[in-house]
Amino acid sequence: MADRRQRRSPLALQLLLLLDEQPMHAYRMQRLITERQKDRIVNIAQRNSVYQTLDRLQRAELIEVHGTERATGRPERTVYRLTDAGRAALDTWLRGMLSTPAQDFPEFPVAIAALPSITPELAVELLEDRAAALRRHLADADADAAEASRIGLPRLLFLEEEYLRAMTETELRWVENLLNDLRTGRLSWDREWLAQVAARLDPG
């Protein structure tokens, strides 16, 4: 059985990628993730997420302490480096994540499955809010793409943003189609109809 400490995660992969560039401390890794806008694809919202992941990677012997660094007026910081095992894990994880679709469990499909618990009118209101948010995301993505083009950023370094924009565009199109069906009454429900469906599906 594989060591659970070596389980892959988006953040763990990102940290290994940074350490594959050069040894560095946690604060620098966190700063680079933000500066390079990788915080859109890995979750560092929790203050200690980077430190906790580094601790797990160290216990799994995928990284090790390279030394310490102390800047003037700053606390001493531990500098990490990638081990040979970490470099092998990076290769294995990346191959798996690129080649095999993951079984993710996002919130939105769960919420869609729960639509019968609210009224069609409320569903329209909430989905309109989601569509507006998705349009804002697309506008931000377009602005980022324009800036990337302005500074001459190679497409290779912007591929994840291209992918996320495509996914957002697809989701928005689906939500807009669903809203159209709800507004026109092609998709609707009420308690009586739901009770009839429940009785038909479970006659016993």
C-alpha cells in the first residue's frame, strides 16, 4: 500500500515544482504562488496550508532541509530542497494528473442535484447570480489575457488560465441554457409533482 504521506495534491505538486527550480523557504514559495497567480489553481487561502504541506512532504522524504536564511529584521527561515525521491514523485504525479481525469467532488453538481428542494423561482434567482459571477470571471480572464499578450508572456506559461477560461465559458453557457428552460417553464416542478414522481419511483 502506498504511503499516505505521499498522496498527491495540487498544492503539493506546486511546491515540488517550485523546489525543482531552486531551494527556497516557505514564505518565498507562498509569495511566488501569488505573484505568478497560481493561487487560482491551488488553494493557499488558509494561512498555514503551505507550511502544513511542506511538513507532510518532508515527512514523506520528498523534500529536505537545505539550510536556514535570516534577512535583516526578519526571523530565521528554513530553506527546503527537493530530494531524489521528491523529483521522482513530481514526475509520477505530473504524469498521472495530465493523463488521467481525477474523480473530483465539486460543490456545484451537488447543488444542482438539490434543486428540487427549492422553488423554480428561487433557482432562477440564484442561478442568475451565478451567471453574473461567471461573466465577471470571464471579463477578468480576458483582461489577464490582454495583459499577458502586452508583456509578451509565452502561451506555454498561460495555459492553465486558458483552460480555466474555457471551463468557465462552458459552465456559463450551460447555466444560461438552464435559466432559459426555467424561465420558459420547459423545466419546472412543485410539491405535488415531486410527490407523484417519488411515488412512481418507489411504489412499495
